[in-house]
Amino acid sequence: MDSEKKSRKTRNKYRLFRETFVNDSSNLCDLALASGPARAFAHGMRDEIQNRIEKLKRDIEEASGEKPRFGTAPDCPPEVEEAFLRQVLSCELAEKKRRESRG
């Protein structure tokens, strides 16, 4: 299967997942009970976002030059954590640029 067909197939799976579980919150409980492709796709998405979160944490460490301690509330959705870490990284990069411009 060529990459364009594979990409289209992935987008279609994501659209179906989003329409089924994300846009209709009454189906969120069904996600926990889902099996087969829907469950595998949901776990794949969770792995992707966790990987992005871990990369953001590494980038923050590098930009700050420190070893920060990260924590997350148990009920915090990973999308919120990711958005927050993006903001932290933006601030750290601005501060790093400011420090470097001073000399």
C-alpha cells in the first residue's frame, strides 16, 4: 500500500474514532469497553500524545538548563497537559533567547 493510501486510511480511522467517541460524549464510556480496531486506535493515540508530552519535557529541560520536576493531576486530560507544556516551553525558549542576547 502506497503512503498516500495509508495516510488516507489513517485519517479515515481517526475521523471515525473522533465522530464515535470524542464528538459524542455519551460514547466515552463505550471507549473503555471497546475492542478491536477502535480500542487499538485509542491506545495508539494515547501513546502518540504521551510521546509528545515526553518530548516536550525533554525540550523544557534543554531550554531551561535545569532538571525540573513535572507532575500532573490524576484527572488531567493528556491534551491539557500537552497544551500546558507547550506554553511552558515557549516561555523557557523566550527566556533562553533573552539570556543569550545579554551575553
